[in-house]
Amino acid sequence: MLTNTKDIQQVMKVVGTSPVRPDGVPKVTGQAQYGADYSLPGMLWAKILRSPHAHARILSVDTSKALALPGVKGIILGSDFPEHPFDYVGPERVAQNYWHMTRNIMAREKALFEGHAIAAVAATTAAIAAEAVSLIEVQYEVLPHCIDVEDAMKPDAPLLFEDMITRGVEPAPTKPSNISKRLEFSTGDIAAGFASADEVVEMSFKTAAVHQGYIEPHSCLARYGADGQCELWSASQGHFVVRAYTAKLVGMEIGNLLVHPAEIGGGFGGKTVVYVEPMAVLLSRKTGLPVKIMMGREDVFKSTGPTSGSSMTVKIGVKKDGTIVAAEGLFKFQAGAFPGSPVMNATMCAFAPYIIPNVKSVGFDVVSNRPKSAAYRAPGSPISAFAVESVLDVLAKKIGMDPLKMRLKNAVKAGSPTAWGPKHSHDGYAETIQALLDHPQYNKPLGKNQGRGVASGFWFNGGGESTASVHINEDGTVVIATGSMDVGGSRASMALMAAETLGVPYESVRSTVADTASIGYNHVTGGSRVTYATGIAVVEACNKVIEDLRLRASLMWDTDIKNVVWSDGYAKPVDPSVGNFEPLSLKAIAAKRGVTGGPIGYEASTNAGGQAPGFSTQFVDVEVDPETGHVKILQFVAAQDVGRAIHRDYCAGQIVGGVVQGIGWALNEEYIYDSKGRLSNAGFLDYRIPVASDLPMIEAILVEVPNPSHPFGVKGVGEANIVPPMAAIANAIENAVGRRMTELPMSPPRVLAAIDAG
Amino acid sequence: MSKHHVTTVINGDPVEFLCQPNTSLLDVLRNELNMTGTKEGCGTGDCGSCSVTLDGRLVCSCLVLGVEAQGKEIQTIEGMANGETLHVLQRKFLEHAALQCGICTPGFLIAARSLLERNNNPTEEEVRFWLAGNLCRCTGYNNIITAVLEAAREMRGA
């Protein structure tokens, strides 16, 4: 078992370096093919008719004029998809209900949000498809709508589903509501806990819905054949999951659907679900021709998953010495038009970084007339952390304690309890706090209107199902394939782990992402799971190869396999008594494969457990312009426990990227609705994500506390980084101008109003 | 609508195409000429993914009509490398891990080259402001800025 960083560093040759990625050149020359870059002969283009209303009953849809337009080949409605039983399936934290999912793909009885798909048209050109969409006549009965989560929870709120009874409440309510679910995690005695506190702070917060903001709109191309076989090119975070969802929603066997992994132009959780794929497949089946669908940016904002907006109240009690004795949270999350916000994650992650004997954490999953929320980087955790880490900052100030030292005093480690049951199994949090305490800039004096804020964050990280294959070519080069979409350099990290395990140069390993017919199942690239779980599969496949290489060397030397070891890329005699044999390289053994058993290649599958959580602690210096309310980021330092960096630059890149998404969430980004429930800012001009001139260089600190469950010590690195920034910036603004911001985004008008309020 | 015949030069080669008067240059490049290296991120000129140069001027090709290319010279990402030799910017983007998903990369490269043609010794702030019209959601920009500054340094021979 690996116990500390130094042990690992001494034995690693390529793990922890930063070579150029195997898929790099196609991506800088424009040759890489993303979702929208595939075409086929005879291909049709499809366009989608979307609801202009936030909430409306669909009385009738007349497609006759559209169908009569020359060039139109087929039109589908929601009723063209098979119906599904109303049932929540899968683990509660990620439960799916296909009755909901098929209605999210395309409306049936009602349009539940502006942008909800009503119909899709396939035609010979995109222009004809667009014209046909305008010829479809829909009669709506416009219904009252609700947008805000508090409004949606009111007893007299317009109901999205007239028969929705809140789950998780005993006895079950008799009246329907927009509250899909209530959940609670509790431990200890919350009243006694607060009674024992020296200081108690309770505050309420609101956060806006924000979009993942991937630059590539959802796109796909489907070709359905008369034999019932279908091929689909799709940019997603997991083509096996696209295959499963699409087959189920269209009503076909999984074996008849082959999904090719197009390069993905960003996902951040938002491409773990399907939108256009089932439509393209159904239209292709209906027309007998390949069908391509490209969403526009407005469609992306209006109809694909943002993460939830929220209303929250958090109360925390501490002793004078900084010990947290009790914490209570109430988290109300917008699910969008269908149940399934990340509120369960939020209630679990909220207090997860701290040892707290008395906790009560309650969540509500609430539907309203917005697009259905989808996963966004550590889904749920950044939202509750904004509230919790803000309250902790207030408490630290009250008791006169450094906010990092207060966090350090209460930081969980291996063996610490959680509110939801199992104990923490890993260290790593305290080390991220210490990294900032040791940072030379942490105590640097600040100027006028400048302030410093800190915050921390927790994310579970994922394991799960992955498959990898490793093949040795006849010249000794290596091909590895996985079914895990490469969203930001995982081909490189897979190649690094294979090279390290086999003892060969990184450059001799070709690393690919295989389609659903060419490799076993891989779950999505999400939950920061790929370098961990798929990495385990790669290493296991390499170890099978090594066993085989030892066997072949033993055949070549006419000795027993136990007399052969594999070391630094060579088969060697275990000791001189075996014989005077020159070590055999991979290349030398591969050259003899025909006489030693044939092709050398193995596949390994895993359902990996043992993943370790991600912890990140960050400090930010800001300057607030008292005239405009504009907040400028002066310096941002983010420490995160990555377990073991496989590709150092891409680990740092994940941290910097997550922080900057958090900066956008904190300062600019929000879904803005008008009085009719229509999104007012469905474009990158008005939904403003951070641009280069908004930012300084972000400093990432890689803390490495290895995870013993992974052969190289990996912990997931993709998500924990987005958890702290919102609270860190709020805390810095308070430190700069003495105003406590409790609503996101902390945009200039809102900050200015807080300053002017005095 | 009848199509217009357009004669242009793309990456140094003569190119002719037919297009509707309301078709964007981006759609012509991608859907008529099969040059899909130029990406669509928004279609409204806000993200810079479709950056090309038109007679040396940096433009969003989604905001230019195909017919406007008549008699003009266009440079796209497909013309940036010289055979097997990558442009310095392309090499620096790879060496400095300046891309994660890569969808914005062609636009950034075209925009950065346009900057370095005008200013071969930009400050970090000048790079950040020149590239403010190009959105990247993955990298937080750190490595893109570094790659451009390093490319400028190498191109100056400094």
C-alpha cells in the first residue's frame, strides 16, 4: 500500500509528467471530429419546434402544412415515442423515471417550460426543415406558471403535475404539490447541540440557476437501417449511456444500436443525458435516411440542463475555541420541469467536510416551469457550500479566529463520521487547508476596498463500471482502448498509466476511445471517475498482458513462468540460476508472438469501489469598486487533494477550469426570466461566462495524499474545485467592504445596492 | 431563392461555391466545403469559435454572409499548419496543455495568430483583451495565455 507521496515519486517514471496528449494534433489543426462534424450521403437535417410558453396544455398539433412542404421527409411528435411506466429506477441519488424522461425529450400532454420540444422535422436541407417548423400549427391552452422555487412550493402554486404527491413524507400528503421529494440526514441531538454553542449564526441564501456553458451545442447524426440496426454519432460524456437511454426511449434493443463517440466539446455534467439523440434515431427510422440534428445556442440555454437555483437557510453553532457543535440546513432546490435536482447531494455534501456531532440537513426537490436540471460539476455541492462556508466565515469573525484555522480544527479525516452514515475513509482535507496556511501570499496585506476570503469544498468522486483493452503490436508498440469519453486529456492519462505499468515509453502507447461495439461497457465520464475507475481497468489489462509476456518469455527460454519477472519493460530471469538469458524487451517478445501463442491482448473490466473524495480549499483576493459594485479578482489560489497526479498539467487544468466556472457562478451567471416565464438571456452575450480579460492567472496547488485503492493513488480531480469559489468570493467581498452577500450572482448592481444600503 | 456563385481564395487555394444569399460563411465552410475545423458555438458572434480571417481581418464567420466572401481571401484553421509542420501557436498550445475539450481551440488559434501578426510582443493583459471575444469553458484561460506569450517569444527569437 502506498502511504505517502515520496514513496510513489521515487518509483514513477512517466506518471506525474505532462506529455503532449495523443489526440492533440487533430485538435489544433481542426481535423478532430466533434458532434456536429459528421455527415453522411443522403443526410437529412432536422429542426425542432419548441414551446413559446412556460406552461401550456397542448390541445392539438397540425403538421399537415409542414408535411406538404417540398423537401420535408418526416415529422415526429412526443406521441411517436413509446410510453413508459411511472417508476423511479436506480439508486436514489441518481434515480431516473422514464415516464418523465420521455416527456422531457418531447412534450406530450403539456409544455412545461419555454423551449420544451413539441415536434421535430427532418428535411433535405436545414432551411427547409426550419421553414417546415414554422408551418406546424399548435393550439395551446396557456396555463399559469411558476419559476422561483419558493413560489412553486406555495399551496396555491400552479401545478406542473396534477397528481404529484411529495415522496419522503410520512404520512404521505393527500394533496398534490410541486414538491417532488423531501429528504433528511440527521445525526445527534440538534437542539442540545445548539444549546451548547457559544455563538450561533443563522442566515438565508439564494442562488440562481446556472448553465454548464459548454461551447459545443448538442449535436448528433443517426442512421437507422431497414434491418433495425442503427448507428449514432454523438458528442456525449458517455456513449454507452447514450446508447442505453436512446434505445429505451426509442424502444429498440441495445444490441441494435451502435454509438460512435464523437469528440466532445465540453460537458461538465450536462452531456450525461440525451436530448436530440432519440429524436434523430426516430426520424431516421421514419424516413429511412440519415438524420442530423444540431442545437442552436438559444436551444441549449432554453432546453438543456442548467443546475438548480435554490433557497437555503443554514444555522451553525460553535464554541469559543472554534469547535463546531451543531449545524442545521434547509435546502430547497429547483429541479426544473421534472423531478431530479441535485438536492440530495447538496444535503449530504453541505456539512461533509466537518466533524459535527449534531447535524440536521433537510432538502426539497421542487419542480417549476424551467428546463429540467442536469448534472453540473459536483452537482449540488457548490450550492449548499455557498451557504455553509459563508456562515462559517461569519462565525470565525465572531470568535476572532482565522477562518482557515477554524476549518482545520474541525476538518474530517479518515474515521470521521458523516451525517448520512458511513465514516470518512480518507485524509486529504486538512492537507489542503495547510497548503494555504503555508502559502506566502495568505497573510499579505491588502489595499483599500480589497478583501480576502477562504472557503472549502467536498465532493464524493465516483468509481463504477469501466472496461479497457490493451494490445501489443508486432513491433512492440501498444494500443489501449477504453470506452470512456475523453473530455480533457484522459487518453493521455490512460497512456501514462499503461506506459508506467508496462515499463515502456509513453510515446509507444496509442490511446483511443472505442465505440460501443468495440469495447465493454463504460459508465459516463462524470463524477471525476475516469482516471480512477477506467485507470484501474487499464492497469488490470496491462497486468494481464505482463503475465502473458512472462509466459512467452518462459517458452522462449524453455523454463517455468515462475522463473521470469517483468521489470522496466523487460522479461528477466528471476535470478542467475535460471540461466544466462539476455532480458527480452516487449518488442523482442512481440516479434515472436506467432510461435508463442498468437496475438497478445487482454481486456479488463471493473466495477470500481474504493474511490476517495475530493477536497479543495481556496483563497481569493478581490477588489470591489465602490462606484460600480464591480468585483475584480486579484489573486486566486486553489489547493486540491488529487491523490496522485497522473498528468500534472491536466490535473492543474481541471482545478483552474473549475475555479473559473465558479467565478462566473459567483459574479455573473444567472437565468433571468420575464413575467411570462420566458428566458431573457438565452445567449452568451447576456449570459456572460468569464472571458480572458476578467481574470488573473489562477494558481492551482496539487496536494497529493494517495488513495490506496488505486494502483497509483488517484483520486478524482474534476469537480471539488468548483465547490468553494462562490463562498470564497462572498467572504472576500465582505472582508473588502463589510457587506455580506447572500444571493448569487454577486453582480455589480447587487453589490452596489448592498454598499449603498449601508 | 436562387443560389449565388462566389469565387474566393481559402488558405491560398482558389475555391468556388454556390450559396443562398442568407447563408453564413460559417455554414458555407462547414456544410458546403466540408471544412469543419471552424466551429459553431453560438451563431451570434459571442463565442469566437468560428473565427477566421477575411482579407487579414479577424471575423466571426457566423456573422459574415457567404456571398461577402466574393473576391476575398479567407484563412481558416485548416490552413494554419505548413504540411507536417505545426504553426508555433499550435505547438505551444499542445506543449502548454492549452486545450481540454478543444472545441474553442481553432478559434483561439486563428485569433491569436491575428494578434501576433499585429503585435509580436504583447503583454499578458494585451493577450487577455485581444482574446476576450473567444470563450473557453474548460481551461480558465491560464494555459492559453501562457501558450500565446510563449509562441510570441519564440517567434521573436527571444
